[in-house]
Amino acid sequence: MRQAIIRKSRCRDALIGCLCLYLCASVLLHSNAYAEEIIVEQADYAECQKTTANLTGSVSVRCNEQLLQAQGISLNTQTGELTATGSVRLIDPSRIIECSHLDYNLHNKQGEAEDIYIDAKRLFLQAKQANIGTAAIILKQGIITGCNLKSPHYGLYASSLRLYPKDRVVIKNITFRVGNIPLLYFPYYSQSLKDNRPLLEFIPSYADIDGRILKSTY
């Protein structure tokens, strides 16, 4: 396959540049070994050499229901393996993953991420490192919370977190913190993602026998 260098203009030639990039990408990134087709929807600059495509500047790549956005992507057009850097977002119907660095395979949907933040619709997870698999995402020394802030007001800080998409979360060796203040420790927690109850909800209350208490469900 011949080499190709494509430059996308930001002005009136943008549509032509985008069209050329789309047509070239549709050919270059198609592998006969897989049913899925990888399509570059956007990139400011693309350089294709043999089986490697280097894309930079507001890159957007789609593979079926997966949409990958980053500032830079180096993609193996034969295997679907890639390295993405700079404001990385991996979006599919069940979650949104944000990270600073991603090594990933678009075909088998497996990889590793650094500085990861996951929006699982109602729950939010963070960790320095994570392994992404088809069955689960495994996070080490991470946080899970119902607060969508990057510095959450509260959360479950755990040595191990497993997110099973569209199913449940399983957490081990947990400290519940409000801000930086640890309040409770417990060894295990599991919650269905189909459960509409908030994650580890605490409700201040009062009982005649026990006095002031915090009510919760577990």
C-alpha cells in the first residue's frame, strides 16, 4: 500500500480535506481480518506509512459504536491496536472513559489507561491506572462516587474496583471519605448498575433508643 500524507485545512478547504481524509482512511484502515471498519472522522494532520497511521490535532476515530477522541493517535491499520494521548475520550453506549494515555485495541476492546476517569451514567470512577477488558474494567487504588466532580466531595477509596458494564460494580478494601476525612472502613461492597439507589447513601436521622444516627442501605 502506498504512503499517503493528508493535510486538513481549517478554512474553506476544510470540507474537501475532510472528504479526502475520510476516503483515504476508509481504504487504509480497513482490515480483511475483521468485520469492523475503522474510520477517521476528523484529524488536522494524518501521515500513513505501511500499516501505521499517525493522526494529530483534534482526532476523531470511529469503530462501530466506539468513538475515540484525542489530540494524537498512532494506529496500526492491520490489527486495530493504537496509542492515544492528550485529552483522550473513549465513548460507547454504556460509558465514557477519559484518560491522559491509552493503549487499546479497537477490535477486541481491550487495553490499558493512565489517569482514568469513567462516567458510568450514575457512578463515577477514577484511578491512576486501569485495565480495560470486554467483561470488566479493573482499577487499582481508585475512587468511586456518585459525585461527578473530578475532586469529589465524597467517595469510596478502594484498593480494587471492578466495573462490569451494564451490570454492577464490585469494590474491595474500602475507606469511605468525606473530603479527605476517613469515616468508615469495610472490606467489600457491590452495587447493581440497574439499582436506582444512590451509591452508599447516608441519611442523618434520630432514633429514640440509639439517639442520633446515620441511616443507609447495604
